[in-house]
Amino acid sequence: MTALGKLIRTTAFKIVAVYLIIFAIFSAGVIAYLARHTQNLVVSQITETVDAEMNSLQEQFRIGGINRLVDVVEARAQQPGSNLYLLTTFAGASIVGNVQVPSRVLDRPGWSEISYRRAEDRDVTHESRALVRLSVLPGGFRLLVGRDFEERDRLRQILAAPARWALLVIVVMGIAGALFIARRVLKRIDGMTATSERIMTGDLTGRLPVAGSGDEFDRLANSLNAMLERIEGLMAGVKHVSDNIAHDLKTPLTRLRNQAEEALRSARNESDYRSALEATIEESDALIRTFDALLMISRAEAGEVRSHMVDFDAAEAAQSVAELYEPLAEEKGLSLVVKAAPPLPAHGNRELVGQALANLLDNAIKHGEPAESGAGDVTIEARADGSRVLFIVSDRGPGIPEADRTRVLERFVRLEASRSRPGAGLGLSLAAAVARLHGGELRLEDNAPGLRVTLAIPGQPR
């Protein structure tokens, strides 16, 4: 397809072309209206002139009779640029005048538009048009006074040529403007298309060009660029997760295989086989928990559970999770304190919020240490904060350095101090995904000593 063909097929060109047609029709209508109005004004002036002339001649007839009227009409008819005059008898015989008219005109008193020839133009075959008034005088005399439409026709000719040129200029400039606008739009679209094609080849770093004008194309480009950044981040996360799965899950799978191989090689009785199977089942359960956490994170990030948002009591949710983990805290010698006074209305996915709180409590208990001051070793709090509900889990453990607080929210990230403890590094990732799903946030702060994690979600909508 040629470049001109591409321009003509663009939506911008079609829109401008339609606008041009509408504008041209409107302009033609305005010009026609002005021309019509101006011609009507000329006709009105002619009517006033003829009326004044007729009234003057009738006054002359009343003063001096037919003889005086003949003299006055003859004098006025001979003046340059005079009006049209004709005085006849009752039978239609011409007495004096400067115009020849069809005989039928003399039978219609009042106003009429007629074709005529001037009396001195006997050899001229072309007839002109005029507006005349016929009056019947006493004695049957007929007096005709009129004026031709020369001024109206001249005005029409004066307006016609500029109007045609104006419409031509409008059409030409409109087409040129349409091509210019279409070319600029097509250039922007071609730039976006080129970037999109580069992205489709696998280069996720490509971004749509932004001109900086703040127009609709810039707004579209900014929205798409934000989407591309999100996609790039998700793809990077998928790659990161894949790498981590291959790295972190290789060890337990290898351990499973080695345990099975060791059982086959060294087991001597049913007790040995049972011990090997129990170890294998325990390792398999850990792997299943890891994959369940990954699946739950993926569901949260994909927004698949948004349809399961309900109203629930945040205080009751915090107390329920605390009851589940209270035996684990006691087993480690820690006290678990709950600060949540129901009712505390919240809106979200009750299951995911509960799982996120369970992960945060599990981490707090794993890394927590008894408090020397007698304060609660691990604390879970639920309280309102404006239109949001805050779940705060704090411990007295070593905490997380500020430089690592963003990194630990990624999947499978475990700090060196935590590698000796069980876990897959998915607890904080799930909590962060739940916060994003609810339009909230997950904050990691210093508890001096220890770590304070705040999960913020929306309160109950009104």
C-alpha cells in the first residue's frame, strides 16, 4: 500500500474529511443565506423606490391631470439611469414611456416581476427582468413604474465568484489539513506499532514513545507503558521464581531420592522401611506446602479471588489465627498477646487474609525471642485506621535490616540468618501479594528490637 493510501485509510483522515464536508456544507449554507438576505434587501430598496416614485407621479396627476403627468413622465424617462416608466390609455395604447412590456402585464394592477425591453433598444432581442407596479388612474389610464434587477444581478455576480473561491479554498485547505493531521497521527501510531512489534519479539524493555504534549496519545502511551512495566516485572518474577524453584526445590527432591535409595540399600526390616517412608512423607508434605503457597500467591497476584471478597470481622480473624499458633508459641517458650476488640468490620478475602496472618505469626514465632522486659514476646494486633484495618504482628527477634526489607518480599528469598531454620521463603511474599490484591500495603518496620509487620486492607465499605 502506498504512503498516500495509508494516510487516506487512517481514522484521523476520515474524521477530518467528514468534518470538512460538514463544514463546507455549513459554509455554503451561510454564504447562501447571506446572499439571499442581501438580495432581499436590494429588492426591498427597489420596492421602496418604486413606491415613492409611484406616489409622486400620482400626486402630479392629481395636481395637473394627464397632461402634467405626461410631461413629468417624459422628463423623468429621459434621465440617465432612470426607472422604468410607461403611461397608456385605457385600451393599452402607449402615451409616453421608456419601456416595452407584454400586453398581459397591463391587465394586472399591483406588483409583478416581468420581462421587458427598453423602448430605445428596439433591435435588442434579449429581455431583462424588472420589478414593476401598475396603477389604474381615473379615466382608465394605466401608469407603470418599475426598476430592473440589474443591481441584484450584479450583486449576485459579485458574491458568486468569491463564494466559489472560498469553498474551493476551504476544500483544499481541509484536505491538506486532513493529510497533515493523518500523517502526524500515523507517525505516532507507526512508532507505537514498531515498539509493540519489538516487544512481541521478546524485548520487554521497549516502551511506547511519549511526545510530552499530554494529548490522548500520550495518556494512552503512559497507560500502556505502565502496563508493560507491570508485565516486565511479572515476567521477571516468573523467571526469578522458576530459577528459585529449580534451585531451592532441588535439594528436598534430592533428599527424597537419597532417602528412598538409602532405604532400598540398607533397610533390613519393616521398622527401617517405615522410618524411611515417614521421612519421605514429611519431606513430601513440605514440598506440597511450598507448592500450595506458590499457587496461593499466583491466585492472589492474578486477582482470581476478587469475586470472593466478603465482609468479615478483622478482630475475630486475628484471634482465630492466634489460637492456632498459641501452642506453637508456648512450645518455644514465647507468650502470644492478642490485641483485637471486636467488632472490627473489614472487607476482603477472609481465607487469604487469614493465611497471610498465619504466615506472619509463623515467622514471628520462628524468629522471636523472649522479651527481657516482660512485654509480649509475639504480638498480633488488629485495629481501625481511618478507612482501613491494620493487622500488626511484632516480635522480639533479630529483625530484618532496612536494606533487605524490600528484597525479602520476593519469593524464595531467605536471609543468611534464616537458612538454618525450616521454610521456603514464601511467607512474606504471600502476605505482600494479599496486600496488593486488596489494594492495601505490607510494611516492615523496626520493633526495637525485633520486627513489626503491618498488613493494611480496606475497612468495610459503606
